[in-house]
Amino acid sequence: MKKLLLFLTLLVKAIMVQADDYPYLTFETNDGKMVSVGIQSDNLSMTFTSTTLNVGNQKTFNLKDLKRMYFSTYDHTTGIQEVNADDVTVYGYYDLQGRPVKQPLKGIYIIKTSKGNKKVFVK
């Protein structure tokens, strides 16, 4: 019994020593995105709610979307972010002569949006 307790104590200490060698805590989601959080600061905290994991003031993850979490030697953040098209309102489509078009087919068109005008080529 004492040997087992000693073995478990040494194992926990070995894991703690190894974790100090890794400057990042990396989170991988079910869709393959990877986000790393630096753990150099002493005030890094993780809090759980019923559905989310909050890592300090840096990141919030939905628990059902997390695949795994591990220590790493470099930043695995992919830089790929979701694009939200909800904040752009399309006011209309116009041909190059300025005439309104209901739906662009083939050709070059001007799209008037809340973020400005864009020229697009539709194949």
C-alpha cells in the first residue's frame, strides 16, 4: 500500500514538473480548430459553467464542442475565424449601366451593401 501511495505521489510530481516545461495550453474543437493560450502568467484561471469553459479573460469554449486539451511547446492557434455575414445588409444589385437587377446571373455587377459598394464577377 505504501509503495502504491509513493508511486502515485511521484507520478503526480513528475506530471507537474513536465507541465512547467510547456508554455501553452492548447484546446482542440470537434471541427479541428486549435486555440492555444499562454500559461506564463500566474493568474491564469479556468472556470466551468454547465455548458462553457472560460480560460481567464482570453477564451470561452462550449464544452460540447471541445475535443481535447493538452500542454504544448508552441502556439497552435490556426488563425481561422468564422465569418459572420449577418452584419452586412445588401441593398441591391446593379449592372454596369446602373440599372437595378433582381438576381445577378453571368457578368459583372455592382452590389450595394451597408459596408459599401463592391464590383463582382459572376460566372
